Amino acid sequence: MTDASSTLHPLERLPEEWRAWVTARRHPAYRGDQVFDWLHGRRVADPDRMTNLPAGLKRELAAEGLAPPALIAHVHRSSDGTRKLLVELADTSRIETVLLPVSSSSEDGEDDDEDDVVAREAQGHAAPTASAARVSQCISTQVGCAMGCVFCASGVAGLKRHLSAAEIVAQVWLAHEALEPDEALRNLVFMGMGEPLHNYDATARALRLLTHSRGLGLSPRRITVSTSGLVPELDRFGTEFGGKVGLAISLHQADDAKRSALMPVNQRYPIATLLAAVRRYPMDRRRRVTIEYTLVAGQNDGDDDARRLGRLLAGMPVKVNLIPMNPIEHSRLGPPALPRVAEFQARLQAAGLLCFVRRRRGDDVAAACGQLVLAGERPNARFVSRQPRG
């Protein structure tokens, strides 16, 4: 007997798919809910530890190959408390995910909400105490990246493959293993290796698993997905998730010709098309879309660039994160001097925009924004040929 859920990795089945799986094997449907609770509520993947399941079902789960699809190969610890987890997948591919300390509740502008607390208590998790050290996790969605942005190490070797939903969720499991006893995972940002919306189906399924009330029950407002501008997928994402998940746009230029030189995706979805999609995104009116802008010396950090960006975003419910470029191997590009960064920020603030400069964290272990890379891979010819020479 076969069913659609049989084609999914065990870790990526939703409760209804587990119910289909167990009933196809002549077990009561509620057993499927119990399996999901063990996996996603308690992060237990060993059938022998699932104490409320019958022995026969445990044997079937073991035969199914129920096991996490990834493990921590190494932890790189930064002097500022950032940790980069080198994650090895079942096929020996390796990706990176980053744990970032949050210095205070005001750093991302949001406090724990009631949905977050209720979901955790329903699964027997203690809510984070006021003294708990808050941590954000940067999630990867692909092995490498196909977008080819010239300032980002993730695309140096190109795209190797998509991650499955199970491999995306497994990063969160591994993050919990790496947390210190006094730490609590606060936010998830899908800003690691890869373009999340290029791997749409797996990203969407992972979000449904991570936010499910029977699982970790993470609040969607505590999750942000970043995109370089895949407009059809962005529209689909807004429709399917109702704007409840935070959105970040990797913009990095306000001029089409210059943005295309930095980001090839702009040739397909130019700035006006992308921002029209951002305006359609059904974000709660009390929230703002994050505009990510990596400052690259001599490429997008001039006064004219700042004025153009201010005019482009005028009247939009956005906040701008300025990110002085973190140096990467195989690139001649780098960040502007700090006075130039401050002047760029001041011009955007004078234009009425909410604007912050992202603090550099984890750069001593290559864990800062744009530095996640496929270690040991040679740069592909496309990446090298697109590097500016001036």
C-alpha cells in the first residue's frame, strides 16, 4: 500500500501526512499526531524514546529511516559570541548556519508575543525568562546559490542543490543542541546560504513545520525571509502566508543598470517590478518590510546613490538595514570607510527613512552577512567574470 506521505522524508511530514502514513499501516490516526509531537514538539527522532507508541509502530518507524538528516561537523566560535555551525548533510554536502546573540529585547524592535508563549507552553516548553540570553538563527536554504550577487560568498561556486524541508528544519534542531543552558532561540532569519524563494516549496514546507502549533510553535512574526527579488514567488509567498512572515528585500541599489551589475536577478525583475510586489505584500500595517542594502565601496555608496534610494523608498512602510560589505575571498570589492557609512545613513534619515547600520558580528570566523560559503569550492567562471574592475 502506498500513500503520498511515503515520498516525504519523515521529518518533513505534517500531522495530517503522519495520520495518512500510520493509517495506511493499520494504526489509529491519532498515532500520527503522537509521532509528529515527538519529532517537532520534543525534537526526538529515536523511535525507542517515543514511550507512548506501540512496539510495532516503533519498528516501522525505525525501518522508515527515522533520523535527523544532518549533524554538526564543527562549531566556529567568534570572540563576540556568534557561533557558526558547519552542518554536514546525509550526502556529505556541507552548509553553514549561524547563531547570533541578541544584546537586548530592543535590538529587533519586538518582544515575545502571546502566541509564542502559548505555543511553547502547549508543548511543555518553558517560556524564555526575562534573564535568558536571546539568540537569533540565520538559516540556509540551498547548498550554494544561483543568484550570483558579486558581494556574497554563498554564490562564489554557484548552486549545487536545493535543501529539503527536512534539512532546513534540521538546522533549527541543531541550533537547540548548540544553545547554552541560559539561552533561548528568539528569531529565525532565512538569510543564510541560498535564495529561499528559489527553493520555494521546501522553504514553505519548513515554515509550516516550524510554526505548527503541535511542533515548536514558533510565531511567524519571529521569522523573516529574505529574497533578492523573485517576484512571482514573492507574490505566492504573500498569498500563502498572508503576510504574517516578515519580509526582507535584498535591494543594494536604486538604479537598474547598477543593480544589474551587482545582482543579475535585476535583469529579469527590475526595481520597479520588485517594489510593486513589495507594495502588494500583505504585511500587517504595524510592521515594516526590511530593505537590505550592502554598502560596497565605489559601487553604491555615493551621495547620488543615497538620494536616489531615499526618493525610491519615500512613503513606503520600510526600514533600511545598511550592511558595510564584509570582505570575501575571490572578490576585489570591500566596504566604504566608516565616515562614508555614517554620511550615507544620515542622508537616508534626512529623507525620512528609518535606517540602521548592521553591526558586524562573527566576521573573525567568516560568519558575518555575505560570508557563508561552500568551503573548498573553486569560484565559477561566471562569478569571476562579473567582478567590477574599477
